[in-house]
Amino acid sequence: MTEPTTVNTAHDLQTAPANKPHVETTNNNPQANNGASKKTCHTKSITQTTSTISKPHQKNSTTTSPVRQQTATNVSTPEIATTSDFNAWSPLWGSASYNQRGYSIENAILTSNCFVLNDGSPTHFSTHSTFTHIDLTLSSPSLSNNSSWHLIDDLQGSDHFPILIKILTSRPTIPFSPRIKFKTDRADWNKFESACDFYSKSFPTSSNINQDTSNIHKAIRCASNVSIPLSSTKPVKPAPLWWNNEIASLRQAKQQAWHNFNRNRFTTTLIQFKELNAQFRRKINDAKLDCFQKFTSSISASSDPEKIWADIKTLTGLPSNRQIYSLNTSHGNRLYPQDIAQEFASHFPNASSDQTFPSEFIASKRSEILQHRITPTTLSHSAKLVEADISLYELQRALSAVKG
């Protein structure tokens, strides 16, 4: 099996202005992420953000992809994928006409042996209420066969549509199911008690103590399933502090107006969408400002730093609890805290061992230690007692204080 590498080109209203795309790249393959870069090119009137994922140059790579937009020959090229707002028009990626930049970009694509992954869908809703094709996704021939390009029909408060790009890599997938827990704080204990009584009578008694133990476990499990809710396996991202029901309602109304405009492209539906979109963005800005002012006014010299940082994480929409609930290892999934801690502890000695460092660093380290070594003669009397060998009397006192 292969694991998809997802590249999200999203223009989020919370993090990016409406005229500048925000590009997020996520790559689960360490090799595929080698050489990843994000470049921003500035000119007098254009700000262009480009996100690039590349792999090291590989020999004997052949092109087996069918013709998407142009024909490529078998050549040795590095694996690379890039996406950007080129502001160029060309029928090669769905535009109805050309512009000067479109000619230049098209010639560059044809001479560089790249593939256009766009499927012809418009990627931008302009201020003139027209749809244009100005966001391009290019890839090397070796990646085009294993890539998919999908446009998300939701502007997310921007004028660019989010683009979802998936690249299949050779990394095998590891099936994993998050650990499901009982929510004991929401349990119905009266129902649990009656269920335990019912299920305990359903299993006959046995002279085998192991069988009786198994029956008790089954009765408790069955009673828990009907009286205690289970945790969800889906990750839940907490909503920002500034989010409220009014903003949620405006967002739903704005989305409905957008769908109405797509079905009936009249001036009235367009005006309705723009009005609701403006109200939605204005409410978000006011809510963010009000939430931030309340947060800063609550900080004083006696405030707990731990609580302040927890509030900052909540304010930015990040979970305050970063506990590790699972760990994928070569020996399987580790779900319990003790097993996860043991797995990390087994790697720490190897990571800090001198064998993991180059010989030049080891020689320099030893030289520094010998140069600044503190001799026992310079230690104080109390420090000498700490550094002295433990005596038999001290060992006996320590053992006698240990319980069990």
C-alpha cells in the first residue's frame, strides 16, 4: 500500500489576506520532504507565493504518465511539485484566452518537461465577479501519475479556492486505530448497577476460577457498553475563543448564498453573497479584537505563567494538552503511557551516545572537558562529601528507610 502526501493550498480568512494565498504543505515521507521550500517573489505590483516539494535527483527515472497537458519524453529529472498564483491565462490550464504572462509560463512549462495538474476548473473569483484560472500546480513527469488535483468549492473568506493535492508515496501505511476510552464522568451509574446485576445472572457459575473471572469481566464490559459513553476516534480541533453562534450562523448563510449564486448567476444573488460575506468578515474581525482585549486586560504581574500560555494556545485555536496518546514503532503501536515512556527511554541512550557524533566532534568535546576539568582540590568541603564514595553505613541507612 502507499500513503498519500497531502498538499493543501488554502486561503484561510484567519491567516491570509484576500489577495495573497496562504500555502500549507504537509509531507509524511521524509525523503519526499527533502528539499521542500517556500518562496515568495516580490515585484513592483505583484506578490507571488510559491510552495515547492522536491526529492533528490534520481537516476534512470522514466516517464510513464499519459498525456495530461503535453507530451514528455523519457528523461532523468528530479521529482518536484510546485503550486503558485501565477496570474497567467492560457487554454493549457483552462483559460478562455491568453495574456502575456500566460505565453511566458506556457513556454516555460513546455521546455522544462513539467506537467500541469489542473483539471480546468477556475481557481479564482475576481473582484469583477468572474472566474479565472490563475493558480497552477506543476509537477515532474514521475510524480504526475501518482498525483491527484481537486478544487474545494468553498472560498473560505478569500477570493482563491482551496486546492487539495495528493501525492502517493512509496511509504507503506501502518493501520492504526486510536484507543477508545470510556467517559466515566458521563456514566449512568444506576443503569450500570442494574446492568451488572442482569449480566451477572446471564453467565452460569463454574468451578473453574479462570472461567468465573472471565464471566465477571464480560458482565462488567457489557454493562459498561450500555451505560457509559465511549470517546470518539476522530480528532477534535477546539474552536477559537472568539468563535460564537452568531458567526456560525453568518457563515452558514454566506455558504448558502454562495451556492445560490453558483446555481443562479444573477446580479441579485451576487449582491446577496457579497453582503453576507462582508458581514461575516466584519463580525470575525470584531470578535477577534474583543477577545484579544479581554485576554490582555486579564494579565497582571501576579498572573500564573502556565495559565497565560495555556490561554494563548486556546486563543490561537491550538489544543492546550499536548499529551502523546499513541506512538507507532517498528514493534507495533504503543498506547499506554508506560509503554510510550519506555519506548522513548530506550532511544535516549542511543541518541546521546558518542557513537552518533562524528569523530571530530568527539575529539573537540574531550579536549574541552580536559581543558576545563575541575580538580577535586578546588572543591569545597561540602562538595567533596557529595563526590565521595558511599560508605557501608550510608548504604544500610538508605536500605532501612526503603519500604517494602
